[in-house]
Amino acid sequence: WFAFAMGAFGEAGIESLFLISWNVAGFRRTHDLIKSHYGSLDVFLARHQADILCVQETRVNRQMFSSLAESKNLGAITESYESFWAFNELKGTLGGMNGVAVWVKKDLAKGANATQKVFEVDDFDREGRCLMLDLGSLVVFNVYAPHLKKPEESTRKLQFLELLQKRVERVQSEGKMAIVCGDLNLTWRSADVHVNSLYIKVVENCIAGNSDWFVDSKDLQTVAHTMRKQSISSSECEDWIRVGDAMKYLQSSLVLPLHEALKMTKAMPDQRHRSCRLVGLALSEESGPGAVCRRQIWSSTSSQTPSQALEDLKDLKGLDPTEWTEIVLEFGIIADELIAHGQTPHAVKELPCVEHLRKWLGNGLLDTFALCHPDAEQRFTFWMQLANMRYLNKGSRLDYILCDKKMQPFLVTDSKTSLAGATEDCEAHTAEAAWNAATQFGRWHGAHQVQKSDGGGLSLQQDDMTLNDTQFREPHTGILYTPPKYSDHVPVCACFAGLKLQPQLNARWTETRGTQPWTSQSTLTALFSSKRQRT
């Protein structure tokens, strides 16, 4: 057997390993869509060139694998892959939720062991939030971390992360490499959240403690997205406001005729006081009977000066500066000033958990995406679909592939070609490229359109398989942009080259059978078949 296994891996180790991790938000529906588009899960995984697929939030229970036929229909049994499952064994309303599963190419899975008894604490293991797959010299932890519904649940989530780290470090102490992948329901960098969703602390009615950014207490209570939380260091409560709302609150406007606006902008120095900085110019135009709209003609990110933009407008339109042409001068602060003070929602609501993850990444594991794409802007893996947020690319990066530091030399890190959405005029790391990728250059329609008519971003799109096929790319380290209907998350991926994986030599674990319920059915079938033959 050992000689056979070594032949499958090769003496020099496998040439490459491509791992995909994906929160499918309900595997049965996602699997049905995959079959409707590509015929089978095998074909889908082959198109992705996946060696290992880890999925989270399967929402299936053990009873669904009561027969071999059902197991095949659910995609648990395929020709090219072997799968392992962890189930939520809690009773009541939580039963059947959560759940994770792993598909491994059969040449990699020879001798593999798996267990959902990862934490060795019954309350946690029974939730089916983690599966440990032992491939010999490499152990993969497939994780679906809790999503907090109440602040007091943070303590339990922290315990979840601590127990996970303890088990991972035990594996590492045995000389094995470890990968932790899945939906951690945490954002540890400000880059992992849309800028408008970052929170800033309000100190004595001043945003970020800046006296120029004063906010009235009554106004603070009426702002849409504010948060009040207990301070960790004292018994007092803290107020937080989102960046997007802070910008709106601190913004004011002034309407002037064109000639007055020209005079004012020419007289303005390059740098203004923060509380009255010019951040935009707009032309007020009639858009129909009794309707007026504003057309942006200059912003703080423009290469021109405000007066140059107004001069160009005057020349382009052939406007007479003395005539009444309304220009709207927008005063406020630029986003970058606020972002510098911003914290992710998780860093505000779940700070101990975020700090734990940051410390773990500083010591034992690497965030493969952050390592390969440190300058990438607005690359998210989750959007609120019903709010149409994927089409706006306002989301967060909740899904990770964290690898052992010993694996860094093998990690494929080509950042120039691996991120989707780049064009000749748009570099891969930019926010524009991220929007291109999330919406397939605007060709995925907004989620809300599905409720109005057939088609749209959440439909089967069977008539446009070319658009569906854009999800398939060469193995790389980054993000795969699956069609919106498949899930409100998209997969993350990591590619390793030159790994020398050693085959699993240990005996089959008893727990492994528990991760493959259909194997008991095949054993019973073989037993009764043998009895019939003897009879």
C-alpha cells in the first residue's frame, strides 16, 4: 500500500495544490444550480481544476445521506472526488444549520482521515462548524465561525477561536503543515470592509476626537448607522458612527451663480480648514418639467483645480459668466481623512476576537490573500444580496485561506495576473477592477431585478453560459467570482506549487466513518449481498 500511495504522490511531492473555500449558504440549492449548468459537481470542480474544495454552511443533516442513491444525488459521492462532512447534531431550531464539507481528489484522499471532533469539547463539536482533514503531512481545517447576533455571544466565539488555535498548534507540533480555511465571520483589516461601513469613535461629541468634526448629541441619535457599546476599559458607553454617515453629516453646500463660483474658487488657497474644505462642484440643471438634477463636474480627486473645471465648463457650454448658471459648491472632508480613523464593524463589536485573529496571524499563520494582494482595494467575498450590494460592490471579506508559515515558499503569489477585473486602463489592485470582477463588468444585474421579472443576476442565466463561465480561471491565489445566484459569498482560493506531501500511513480513524454516513450503507449492502450468495 505504501508503494502505491507514494506512486500517487510522487517521490518529489505533488506538482501543485489548488484549494478552494466557499460559503455556499445552503449546499443543496447551490448543487442544483451547478448541476443545471454543468451536469455534475465533478465537471464543475474539473473546470476549476480544484484539488480540494471546502464548503461552509451546507445546511444538511446526517439523515439526508440515508442511502447511496441520495448521497450521490447530493454530490457526496462522485467519480473523481471523495467527500467528508461535519453535521450540526443539535436538536431544535438550530438542528440542520451550519455544517461543513470537503471534497478531495481521490489520488490525494488515499489514506485520508477526517473528524468533526476537532475541539474535543462536545458543545462545540456537535455544532458541525469545523472539520479536520488529515492528508498526512498536511492537515486542512474547514471552519464556519459563529456569526454574532448578540454582543454577549462574543465570549463564546472567542472560545471557539482559542480551541481552534489550540488544535492547529497541536498538529503543527507534530511536524505537520496546517491550512485553516473558511468563513471566519471576521474582518481584521480596514481594507476588508467597504469604506462607508467603517466605524469611527465619537469622543465628547467630536468625530475621532477632532474638534473640527463636531456632532450634536441629538443629531447623533438620528443618524442611521451609529452604535453604542460598553467600553472595555470603563463602565461608560462609547458612541461610534459609520464613515459614510459622518461624511454626509459634515457636508454642507452653497449655491452660487457661475461668475461668483469662479471668483470664490480662484481666491481659495490650495489647503483649506478641514471643516470647510471644498470637496466637490456640481452643475445644477433641469432634468425635466419642474425637476432639477446635479451633475458632478469636479471632486477632490480630480487632477484639475476647481477654477480650471469651471473655466472648462464655461468654454464647453459657451456660457456667459454673467448669466444665472447655478453651481453647487460642496464643502466637507475627504474620505481618506476619516478612513484613517476607521475600524471594521467586527473590531468594534468583537474586538477580543479580532485581536485574537491578528495575534494568530502575527505568530503562526499567514493570510494568503493579504500576503499576495496587499494593495488590493475593495476585494470582498460577501455581499447582502437582497440589498443589491454585490452590484454596488459594498461588501466585506469574511472568507479566508490561512496557511502555515512553512508553506509560504510554495504559495503562488503572482498578483498581477491573478485578480479578475483588470483591463488595459484599469490595474488589478484598484476599486474599479474589483467592481468589474464582482459584477462581471456590469453584466450581472442587481439582485432586486429577479423579483420584478425573469432573468437578472440571480436567475439561472441558462441562455448566457458564456457569462457563467467567466468564473473559471487558471489556478491562482485570490478570489473566484461565481454567479450571484450560487451564494451570497464567492469562493476564495490558494495555489501552492512544489509541495512534498507525504501520504497518510496511520490506520483509518473511527471518526472518519462518521464523516461519510453512506459508507455504513455500502457495508450493509455488501453484507446482505454476501448472505444472499451463500443462500
